[in-house]
Amino acid sequence: MGVHVIRMPDIGEGIAEVELVVWRVQPGDTVAEDQILADVMTDKATVEIPSPVAGSVLALGGAEGRVLAVGAELIRIEVADAAGAALAPAPAVVEATAAPRAATPVPAGPVPGRAAGERPIASPALRRRAWELGIDLHAVAGSGPGGRILQADLAAHAARAPVARHAPAAAPARADEQLQLTGLRRRIAQKMQESKRRIPHYTYVEEVDVTELEALRAQLNARHGAERGRLTLLPLLARAIVLAVGEFPQINARFDDEAGVVTRVAAVHLGIATQTDAGLMVPVLRDAGTRDLWANAAEIARLAGAARAGKALRDELTGSTITLTSLGALGGIVSTPVINHPEVAIVGVNRVVARPVIRDGAVVARQMMNLSSSFDHRVVDGMHAAQFVQALRGLLECPALLFVD
């Protein structure tokens, strides 16, 4: 018998460390070649680590939630190899869903084949589904490798026994609760802290009359919505940003503050801040200036759907040059959006409301919306930030200009 030591592989993009999100195996488990050993999380996505060998798990490289450096010992597997200890080649990594982790339920007693206190083996997505159904995974028998619980096992258990879904009729008395920040939630916290620590934010707010823009959107949807899909404000805002940064290239940039280098990017790779069950993610609308409104609308919808389903790829979550963030109907009057480091600007959209406005000496109702935008004051002067927002305002208030290059 021999021992293969599997180390945390380099998964690219300059990633130096990852977080152990969930173990798929435990000491004593028998694993097959290419069986998934663990889910780890980078800054942007969850990645599955497969086993390059078959054998028996001897030891794990750390508890869930631990941060491992690339090259650190991940797991030891005993194999039928008389040659003795060997260092396994770095396993290939497989992109996994970024589904949020469910808290481990309180044990309700082991099932046959599982020792008392032994943690059930299941994927993060399955754990979340079990939580939604009110099922304790300790009571579910697993038919997968090493006793891993599969979706079919969960469905069969749910069919046999009534479940208590997590929707209580009346809220019980609340007790203090301590939650460890792990996975994507911890990455978001680190990212926000890093952005605020490193970037001197300058926020500029301007109101925009979007009456004509909304009228144009209604006309386009009435004429083309059935065959091309309905437009939201986002693709129109994306078009305005593409045109405005053409006048202000310092806005569409990434700042390596450690090297002291600002890169003004020719193409607009627009980050679309997207709320998911796991937390805030920023999928990237690449080359936003090369598509028409409907193509951008379709791509935005696809990216948002992939992010919310936990299926966005790493390449779809990196490389943005400026970010657009909107809370839709919850957008409020004013916000102070946090810049997506290492970008230098973020455009925040507040809600559209009908307000009385004086036009030509008369009080009229107009559709008004505030833009709350933040800039890296080390790179973007206040005057240029204001001029950029005014350029956006001019395009949105006279939407015909959106189609004039």
C-alpha cells in the first residue's frame, strides 16, 4: 500500500488561496478516481476538486471554513501501490455551483451504515434542498460512493415521510444567533472591506428625467417585445454607459494600486451587480458596446440567471471594467455604492418615481430617477466624475442620442 498526498492545485487567475467550503468525503471512505473530494471557493466561484486516484481516505487537510494556500496539503489517500508514498499530480478542477451552504442540522439519529455522530456526505445544493424540505440528512441513507447522499435518496426519503417545510405560520421567540461567515458570504465581506480600505470613494448624485426614455422603452416593447423579448432599463443604461465612457476613458479603467498602474480598457466589460441567495455577485457583460439592445438584454438575463442558479463560470465573474448596480423598486432616493475593486467607478441606479417638475413655467408630472455613482478619487477627479454623470444624464434624457455614434 502507498499514500498519495494531494495538494491544493493552482486553479489559475493568480489565485493564491481558497476556502474549504465542504468535504465530500471523510476519513475511512473509499473513493474512486475522478470522484469529487471537496468544494473550495475562490474570490468568485466554487470549484470542485476531483481525486486523481482510487483508494481510501486517510486524513483531511483541514476543517470546513479553513483557508488553504495553493500547494498546501489537501488530503491523503491510501492506494494499492507498493511503491510507497508519492505526491499525486495536481488534480483537474471542475467548476461547481456557487449555491449557498446550509447549516448542518442537529442530528436526529444515524441510519443504517452510518456511525453515531458521523456527518452525512452531501453536496451544498442537496444540503440546501434538505433544509428547505425540513429533512435532517442524518436520517437519510446515502446510496452514492462512500455513503454519499444523492438527489434520488433525498427524494425517496421525502416521499416516504411527511416533511416540515421551513415556513412557520407564526414566528417563534427569537434567540441570539451567531453565524460564522463562510464561503461566498465571507468573500463578499472581504471584498467590500478591501474596496473601502483601499479606495477613497467620491459619490456624486444627479437626478435624471427618464420620461422620454420610459416612453421609448414602452414603444420598443410594444413593437418588438413579442419576437425579440421585453427590454428593462438595464440594456438602455448599458448603452448610455458605453457611449459616455467613450468621452471619459479614465472612467472605464482598472487601477493596480500596488504597482501604481492605471489601465484604460478599450472595450467596455460591464459588471452587473446581481443579488443571489448566496449573496452579491457581479457577472460581466463582456464587450457591451458590440451588441444591440436586445442582445445585451438577453445576455444580461442569461448571466443573472446563471449567477442566481450558482452556475456562472469564473470567466463570467471576472474582468469587469465598470459596474452597474440597481436595486430596482427598492432603489431608494440616494445610495452610496461601493466600487468593485480594482475598477475605478460604479454607476448606481435608484428607483423611478413620478414627481412634479417645473417645465416651461408649468408644473407637470415626470418620471424621475436618481443616479448615485461612486468614483476612485485617486484616479478620477471630481470634475470628471460630474461631467461623466452629466453625459449619462444627457443621453438618458434624450434617448435618440443612444443610437447616434
